[in-house]
Amino acid sequence: MIKREKFWQRPGWVFCLLLALFHFASVKLTFFCAVTPENAVVVWLPNAVLLAALLRFRGQRAPLLAAITFTSDVLANLNAFPWYEAVLLSAVNLAEITFTYQIMTRSRASPRLHRLKDLVKFIIAGPVFGAMLAGLLAAVVLQQVGGATTSYFTLARVWWFGDGLGLLIYTPLLLAYTQPQRQRLKLTRLDDAALGLTLMLSFAVLSAHGGEIDGVSVTPTLLLPAVAVIAFRFGVRLTTLLVALISLSTAMLMTTGLKPFGDVPIHLEVVRAQEFILTLCIIGIGFAVLLSELQTRERELESRVRERTRELEQSNARLAAISATDGLTGIANRRRFDETLTGEWNRARRSKQPLVLALLDVDLFKQYNDHYGHQCGDDALRAIAAELARHARRSGDFVARYGGEEFALIAQASGEDHALAMAERLCRSIATLRMPHATSPFEVLTVSIGVAVFTPGQQDSWDDLLKAADVALYRAKQLGRNRVELADVESVT
């Protein structure tokens, strides 16, 4: 895959060699389908080779690519024209591609031709104006240099349509198969039936002589609905390939004298063939590109919807976090505490494990605010919250601001002794912060803690646990503050 990507990044010597061989083979294949004495063809494929290369590499090493295809064109034309005429006609072909590429570049058309507007720009630049310019110049060369007896406008029209159709058929095909395929198609029975029907119709058209089989009209026009179905189901790649095969097959039928459009003069047969191929391209390639663009837009829309959904989910998550976080201290707020206590209570009831609830109240906090100011009070609350969060590191521990200067801790413990020891460590660690409190008997900011340990039963409520911890906190403050009291759960319930 890496080598393939490097191969298409810049035209190296391997690509240039393949370009020369491919272009030369395209000229020979096209002349094999020549159907007029002036070697006029239904479709002229080689010009699309250079145009596709310029578009694929975005004009990199354009003079070298042009020189390679010009030389190949001259050499391949020598069997059909004198050398001087071959040089002039090859120069006309080169002018056509140069003009087309410049127009597409100036119109900012995407070289991938994966959007309908890019395909329209390509058609106007190449099959319409580029090929028309080449037809007008080539008709002069064929008449004035080659001595062609066909009328000027007939020669110009046949050359114009041949070059235009060649660009229209071959350029999207080459670009489609030099780009990575984004999605792999999974065939269904309906797809198999469509392919089978197309093969049957193609075999019938190839078997017809003079556009009939036993008096029944069988012309290439029968393939148009099948191509539309293929374009709808199989995308640009297979459709461009099918259009190219049908176009070349039609030209070969004319070359072998089978007259697929009936017994008509050769120039009229060429016009009918070109009209059919033009309709084939519009229905096949145009429809396939349109559907591809619609699918691309649908994928882009789905991608944007997914992105917006992710952004919305992230915003909701942030809003949920904000709504569950205390704005001052940065820890969980009362709403989050109630939700967590409910969940932990139910879990403890299912597992029949004890649940610990500790309520903390900052001692003499009103006096602290009055003496030091509310800003210092807020700083003190933030420091206490940080200290509580530092101690609550186990997966089952949860710290929240309960309200005002009160905090709550939900934890798991093996028993009352364990819970009491944990609460006493918290009480000491906050006193150790040494936040001065001039109006406190302890001279530093302290907290009182009430602890309740409860193993929930089926008939119990977490309100009982909360009430027990609150009673214990009240007792701790009554007994002198800066201490821990264990709740008598049985007396509360």
C-alpha cells in the first residue's frame, strides 16, 4: 500500500514508461476501430490518457508527460498518415489537452471528478470546447495537408465528437481506477441479476446484424436501462468501465461491418454511434457521479451529526459535572451527595456491609468570618475541602460539601473502631493545617465530626443514617469541639 501511494505521488520513470506504452496502445486500439476513409473514429481515446495523468498529478512534470505522449502519438500515427501530417495532428491533440487542462485548473475543478459540478466543468472544458477547437484545427490539416475530400464541417464535427466522447469516456475511467476505493460493495442477488441481464443484452447486441435479429430490432440502445441500473448500484468505477466497453464494442461492430444502427451511410452511422455513446455517458457516468456525490454528502452529514452529538454529549457531561460540583470548593455538592448516599445505601443493603457517614462542621466559623473576613473564610473552606479530598483516596470514599461550613464523608469500614479511627485522623489533619483562628480556644481552625456506622436492612432508610450522624456531630460540638463522636445508631432508629 505504501509503494502504491508513492507511485501516485509524483510521476517517476516507471510511470513515464507505462504512460508511453499505454498511450501508444490506446492510439492503435482506436485506429483499429476507424470506420471512414479519412481514418475518422467514433471515439478517440489517447487524449484522455494525457489529460488523466495531468489531473491525477496536478500538473507535475507536465512538459515531460506532454513530450512523451506527443512522441507516442506521432509514432503511432505514422501508419495512418504521412510523417508531417502525423506531427500536425499530434500537435492538435496536444493543444486540445493543454487547453482543457488550463480551463479546468482556472475553474478550480476537482481532478477526481467526484462531484457533479466538477464533471460539468470537465465536460465544458474538454468534450465541448477543447474537442471542438481540436476538430476545427484538425479539419484544416486533413483538408489542406492530407487532401481529404469530405466537407470541412463534416470532418470537424466527426473529429470533435470523437475526441469529445473519448475524453468523456476514458478520463473518468482512468481517474476512477487511479484513486483508492473508499467502500467495498457487497453484492446481492439483485446485483447478480442486473449483471446477468446486462451480459445477456450485450450478447444479443453483439450477435445482431444490421441492428436486427430475425426481424426484431436489437440495437445498442437496449443497453441504456441496464447501464442506468449499474450506475445506481455499482458506482463510478464499474459504470465507467462498462461505458468504455460498450463504446469500444459498438465501434468494433461498425468496423467489422455488422452495422449495429441499421443499413445507413457510414458518416450517418458514425453520427448515430456518437449520439448513442453520448447518451450512454450522460445516463451512466453522469448518474453514477450524481449518486456518488449524494452518498458522499450523506456520509459527511452523518459525520457532522456524529461530531455534533459527541460535542453535545461532552457539553452535557460538563454541565452535569458543573451541576454536581460545589462552585466554591470544587468538590461534590449537596445534590451529588444525596444521589451518592442513595446509591451507596442500596449497595450496602444488597451486600449487607456496613456503611459509614461522617458529618464535619467547622468550629466557630461565624466568628472566623467576622474576624478575618469572608474572603479568608472562603479560602479556609477550600483548604479543608482539599484536605478531605486528599484523605478520601479509596474507591469507595466520597467527599461533599453538605452546606455552609459543613462537609460530609461517605466511606466503607470494617466496623465502628475503623470508622472512628478514620474520622480522628481527619480531625487531626485539619488542625495540623495550622490555619490561625484568634477567637477559638484552640487558636487554629478545627472541625467537629459526627460518625455513624450502619448496616442497612430492608426496612431501614438512609435518613436514619443521616440523622444519627447529625446527632453525633451535635454532641461533638456540645462536648467541646475539635473532636469526633460516634453515633448510637440503635437509639436513633
